[in-house]
Amino acid sequence: MDMQHTANRGVPVISYEQMFEHYKDKIFSFAWKILRSKIDSEEAVQETFLKLYVNFERLDPAGSISSLIFTTTKNICIDILRKRKTKLTLAHPMMKHEGWENQAADAQRPEDVLILKEAAETMYAAIDKLPKAYRLMVYQRYVLDMSMEEIVEMNNVKMNTVKSRLKRGRDLLKKTLEKG
């Protein structure tokens, strides 16, 4: 990104257009992973950049623009999901990466569909019982299908922290699921 430095503080200053060009595809991809809808993802990108445009003069150039942008997008995506009023079911797009939707489609008998649905509910209940730091990263990685790099950027932590929390979270999940 082409940045200019202010003479008085040495802080990089970017224009709104530069910020938009640099982040628009990343934000769309991030929104897509949460919403799984092109129209909703485009809406999230537009709303994110509209909010940033309205408040652009108040942004702190020394602050983390990236964290602000991704946090704003995440909050907008959550609002869009709330508007949908959908619940996570086997048919929900967020379940596709686990293969549960395909298994449900292949299951001809209603009892097979019920068993798969109960397994999904059990998994979500187990994730919900994890300590907050583990729960957030396990959810981001395995439900939202975020990359490790996106989790690092979103949570403003180091890669090793993400790796260790995911490992510990998986271990706790395994223990919880083996008990119950």
C-alpha cells in the first residue's frame, strides 16, 4: 500500500481510496466465510466501508486500521445473521465444510438425519462449554472456517498463541465428547 508519512509524527497516512482498494477483497472473503451469501457479503463490505467513510477523519493513524476494519465487519455480519433469524441446522451453509450437509442428504431414513442433527448439536454444546479463549478460536477455525492468519489478525495475538489455544481447545473438546 502506498503510504505517505506526516512530517510531525512520522505516522503513515493513507487515503480512504487506498484503504478501500487494499481491504475490499479481504473483507469480502472474511464476510463470505461468516455469511456464505454473495449478496449479504457485498452488503457487509458496503456497510463496513460506509461506516469507515463517515468516521474516516476520526480514525487514529497510529492505531490498527486492520483490526478496526475486521472487527467492524464481524459486527456487521453478526447483525446480518440476526436479521436472518436462522438457526444452525445441518442445512446451514456454515455446516458445509464439515460434510454434515452431504451426510444428511445421503441419509434416506429420518432416524439417520436425526442422529446427524444430534451429533451437530452435541458438538456445538461441547464448543460452548470451552473456556472463552479456546471457544472463540475453535469456533473461528472450525465453524467459520477462518485461516490461522485471519484468526491472528482478528484477535490481535501471535500465531503460536492461536496454535496452542486450538490444540488445547481440541483436547478439551475430545475429553468432553468422550465423557458424554
